[in-house]
Amino acid sequence: MAEQTVQKRVTERTWRPVFPTPAGLIVSVDASGRPNIITLGEVFNLSIGNPVWVGLSIRAATYSHGLIREQGEFTVNLPSTSLLEAVVGCGRCSGRDGVDKFARFGLTPLASRHVRPPIVAECPVNLECRLVGFHHVGDHDLFIGDVIAEHVDETMLGPDGKPDSAKLDPLILLRGGFWGIGPKLHGWP
């Protein structure tokens, strides 16, 4: 077999090298219970079964960073592609300026069962989280949330009662923009 040569550009200082990541609408509250939404592309699984922990990576300068540190709770709301405008909008303004992002972007807050921050009704999947860890990790800080409840729209469930991935239509972040995903290519054995 002949050896092939592949040309690759090498970059010593890269930016956002792991992709894709889910777009997330993260809701926190201030001391009086007023909610705020931040759009994040840094939402990820840390422990998937026992316990179920998610990670958020947030810049210290953001309003939500302080709210989550102070209140110790947040919700992770995973939007579908139909919510693109609201996701982009929530990421372009700050709740620190008094903006009610639920009202401005036509989103509906629903009361959570276990935490003060509400969930976003329009998102097909919502996670209620309590902060269990915090670490400074460079230009962002890592928030570790214990997932204490998962909400899934009933219309997104399959016949087995579990979320049907084909119905979710998740919005993902992929270097320089938001994308949807294509059809399933392979399943777990």
C-alpha cells in the first residue's frame, strides 16, 4: 500500500477546539428570585449515571456567573433549532441591565420542582441543578451541577417512555455558528 501524504495546518494557539457542543439556555436567579438567562455553548456531561453531573464554563465577567455563585442553583434548558432567534438574543444582552429575557424573547418561565430558577417551557429538555463544585480553569470558570430533576416534553418521548433523539432537533454550536444535526448514523450495540 502506497503511503499517502496529508497536508494539515498546525496552530499553536487555537480557539474552541472541541466541537460540536449543545447550545444551552442557563437560568439563574438573583436574591429576590428575578430570573436571568445566559446562552452558553460550554455545557457538557461530567458524570452520566451515578451521580449525574453537568458542567458549565462561564466567564467571570458575566452577570450569570455571580448569580450562580451566590444562589447555588441553575437550570439547563436545551433548545431546539426553532428557538435560534431567542438563543442568539439571550446571548447578546445582559440581565445586569435589567432586561427580562423571558419577556423580550417570547419565552415562558415554568416553576421548577426543586430549585428557584425556572425552566424554559419552549425547550424540550430541562435540567434542574444544584451547584456542587466550582473551579477556576483559565479564562472561564467551571460550575459543576448535580442534576436533581430532568423534564422532557411528552411529545419528545418514544414508545418506550424515553426521550426520542430523532424528535429533539437540538441546536448545537459548531465553530462560528449554530447548527442543527442530521440523521442518526449508528446506534449503540
